[in-house]
Amino acid sequence: MASIQQYKIPRSQVDVEGLAQEFFKYFRISVEDTEVLHQDPARRDALIAELYASPAVKPSFMAADMVGENPTPAQVDQYLAAANAGIARLTPPQSLEERVLRLHIASAAVNVLGQYKLRYALQDHYDLKSKVVVRYTKLLDDWTKKFLSERSSESSGKAISEQAMRTPSTPQTPLSPPPTQHRGKAKAISADEIACYLNNAHTLLRKQFEHSPPPGGEEDYKGLWSLESYTTRVREDQIDHEFVISLGGMDRAAVPMGREEVRYLLTYSTLA
């Protein structure tokens, strides 16, 4: 297996916002196309089967199936460029067939991006990897809430219009978006609890949490973690918060993190 050293990039070349926007693009497409295709499951399943029946399409999203076991950095770039060109041609989708194909491309591309442009490329820059994930998660959460709210309003409006002449109106249960990309246990930490922890950092001490990263998230953070210490100081007239986190996925290494990075950890964690 080729060394991942070839994929690493200097800290000065890390574009946090650019990477976050790429992840957001792929995940946004996945949410949008999945939601639309869900409206006609039979047709969706038939189209997926038809797509994967083609010998030109691999029925897989694994990075190795897309770019091979040991791609060069140039080959990774070529694959992502071709994927982005394909997505551009299919945006906006003109049919369910195009949605199925766009969803396949985006789902595969995000795995290639995550493996080679985030986990491998930024292996020496854990803090920057975390910033990328925190940023794209925020972008996706904000967009998803708006998108699902609009979809809910459209569905409710259509249902009310169709039933108005037949039955009395009844209270509608609005569609509330689920925790975006959350793969943790059933009892996730609520937004109010997260705010309380961050505003009272000492309450994190002597507790253990289990982190389950979202797709494309930092796998090194997966598993048990705890707060070792917390400090505040004034830096350039701004209050700076530093949390030192012990990460089980990194052999209990102590990693300094900022407030938003800890918020991300808590968002995808449960009490152990």
C-alpha cells in the first residue's frame, strides 16, 4: 500500500473554507436528492437498479472503487474534477433519472474527498481538520433546516388544498428536521445541554463522552473522550477559550481545542 505521505500538504496550503464548501455541496445534494426520490420509492428503486445494471457504473461508494487502491494525487484531482463536472451537468436535475445519477456521483465523491483531501492531506493538522468538519456541519445544518421546512410547507399546503373541500381542517404536525448526519446513540445531547456545557465548562470535568462522527468526519476523534483542563485568557482584546481534550481514538492524546470544536464534538456525542 502506498504511503499516505504523498497526499499530505503544508499547513499554509490548507483552505478550510474551500474544503468545507466542497463537503457541504456533496452532502446538500445527498439530502436534496434523497428527499425528492423518497416521494416515489418504487420508481426510485427501479432507477437505482437500472443504473447499477450498467457495466460502466460501480454499485459502490468506496473511495478505492472510484480511484483505485493507490491513486496518485493527480488521479484523485482528476476524479474529483470529473465528478464536479458531472454534477454541474445534472444541476438542476430535469428528471428522477438525473437525480439518481447525481446522488450516486455526490455520494462517491464525498468519500474520495474525505479520504484523500481531509484525512490523508491534513493528517498533521488535526485542528484544521476539525475546523473543516465544524464549518461544513454548520453549513449543512443551517441549509437542511431551511430546506426541510420549505418541503414541509409545500407538502402541508398541497394537502390542505386537496382536503379543504372534503374534511374539516385538523392540526398539522410540522416536519422537524432530524439531527443532521447524527450517527450517535439514541439519547443525543440536546442543543440546550451543549450550550450549558460550553457556558459552564467545569461541568464537563469527570465525565466521559462517546463521539460518533458524521460521514466524512474526523475518524480520529471517534470513541471515548473527556476534558482534561479548561482555561480562558485575553488575547488581542478577545476572550480565548482553550479546552484540552483527551481522545481515546488517538491513544488518549491531549489535543487543545477551541469552543466551536468542542461544540462539534458534543453535537455528535453521547454520555458514556
